[in-house]
Amino acid sequence: MCDTCGCNVTHGNAHLAHEKDAHGRSAVTVLKDLLSENDRAAAHNRAHFDAHGVLAVNLMSAPGAGKTALLEATIEALEGELRLAVIEGDLETENDANRIRAKGVPAYQITTGTACHLDAHMVHGALHHMALDDADILFVENVGNLVCPAAFDLGQHRNVVLLSVPEGDDKPAKYPVMFRAADLVLLTKADLLPVLDDFDPARAEANLRALASPAPLFQLSAKKRIGLDAWLGWLRGQLQQFKVPGSKFKVGVTAPRFRSVP
Amino acid sequence: MHELSVCQAMLREVARVAAGHDAAAVRRIVLRLGPLSGVEPDLLAEAFPLARAGTVADGAELVIERLPIRVRCDTCGAENEAAANRLLCSACGDWHTRLISGDELLLVCVELESNAECGMANAE
């Protein structure tokens, strides 16, 4: 795997490490992820989720794709079956957390100020306000943004990316880093397909496959409560795998930032 | 947009390495970035002079090695270079490929100026 991590090059350079030249300079080989600090915090969060038996699902999308509406519909559908908790990420306002609380589910709002993404430290801070023992699934609703959140591991087990019909079917081609990170893609606001007929779900899927992504793609409308069964089935399936005693539940293999760095 | 925070995180790591080697200053930082890392090299290079100010890397040079995207086909085994949004096998056209390079976000190497041996006499 040397061609993956680049260690082939640095093996050749290894003899330079710690050797000082005439000017007292030395080169130290590091070979660490640039975001190793975030990744350490993410691993800590993940261990915390594992210890509490909570499946952590990170929801990412453009602003307005329907993440909160999806959560509201999901809460209604799973009421009495699964215990949910939600961490909300937004630049400002408590609006989304209030919408979740109105459905009777505990929610903590992270307001990032100007930051365009959540990072593992922010999520860690939020965890101090959550009673994880009372939850089966923790949803983290990331800041609406198809760029930055893809680069930051939060400690989640699964990434779900929403693509709403008004955005257009070429979004996976325009934002490959985000859509490559998806373990599941939800085509939301699918009730608008007859009106916005230039959106071709087959083309959206072809754009997703062109990223070498095996992620399933489901169509749904949270508002009209259409197509929720496939999504709920997927969630139940993930939770079932996660709860198998002794199984090491693997984080999404498609997510680039989850690859191990030597 | 997030390149400044990536840069700041990198500099905290660099500071740790420098402190661990009792270095007086950091001369060079070498990174390896792939297009699928989600970090834009040009924006990172712009953020660097702002982020390094007042740190042990104040005055350090940032070297960014840009790596190509390469995939290996699970179906036919061929390897080829690919575009960020078209990770298909160029031999058989299949999408069942694996990325073998292109998502790197690596701090490769830090060049340090030592405290003891270097001294001000050697300063250029």
C-alpha cells in the first residue's frame, strides 16, 4: 500500500530524519494527516458512542435540502420504537433544535458563529450536554454546506448526504468530495419531480456511480411522508449491525477521511 | 472556506513536533495534497502567512506537493489517472474502482532549526 500513503517516498528520506546539517537544521518525517488533531477528537467521540451503544449518523447537505424536515418525519415514524437524540449545527439560531424538541426528542444546538462546518471538538463539547444512555441513534445535523463538512470527521459511524430535487441532478459531479463520503444518498423533495422535470434521478445516480460510490440512493419526500420506508429500513439495518455484540462496526469505507494514515 | 482552520490545525501539529525536538524555529513544512482531500492547495497557501504569524513556524516556507488522482479497477485490474468527478476505469468503463491516490491530506515532513547547535552565529 506504499503508493497509497506515500511512505515509499519517505522511506527513502528516512535517513535524513534527525540528522542535522552544518546549519543545525534537521528534517523530521511526520506523515500524519493534516487534521490529525481533529481526527484524534473524532476517534474519542466514536469510542464514546461505541461505549454507550449509540449509532451516530452525520447528516450533510446544502442549506435547505430538508435535513430538519427529514428528522421530524423520522422522529414521528420511529416514535415508540427507537430512542433518538439530535445535535444541530448552524451558524446562528436555535430554530432547528426547537423544531426537534417540539417533537419530544432531546436536541442540543451548536452555533458555529462563522464556521462553515462542525468539527470533532464542537461535537465533543455538545456531548457533555447529552444523555447518550437514553438513545439508540444520535443524529448530527451538520451545517448546510456541500464543501467543508466533508473534510471533518466528527466520530460518526455513517454519513448520509441529502440531495434535494431543486438543486439539480449534477450535484454529485460538482461536489465529488462530499458525495464520495456518503454511505447513503437521499433524494429529498421527490414530490417535486413532476414539476421540476429537468431533474433526472437516473442521471443523479449515474453521477454518483461515476464517483465509484456504491452508496444506495433512495427517493423520498419528508413533507408528504412519501418513500420513508426505504430510509427507515436502512436505519434499522445499520442499527442492527451496530448492536451485534462483539462486532467492530466499521465506519464508512467510502469516506476518504476515514482511511488510516500510517 | 475551511482552509484557514485546516492550516491552524496543521500548525498546532507542527508546533508539537518542534517542541518535541527542542527546535528554535521551523524552516520548511512539506505537505502532500490530493484533489479529493477537500482542501484547496491555493487557498491553503494563502491562509498560511496569516496562520503562521506569531507561531514557531513564523518565517517557515510551505511546500505543497500535489498528487494526481489514480484508481484501480476491481473488475479488470487496470490502473489509470482519473478526474475528481469521474473515477471510472478507463480500460473497461466500470465504476467499481478503488482510489489508490488522490485523497491525501498529509503533513509529510517538517524542517527544523535546532536550539543548541544552530545558534545565532549560523543565522543567514
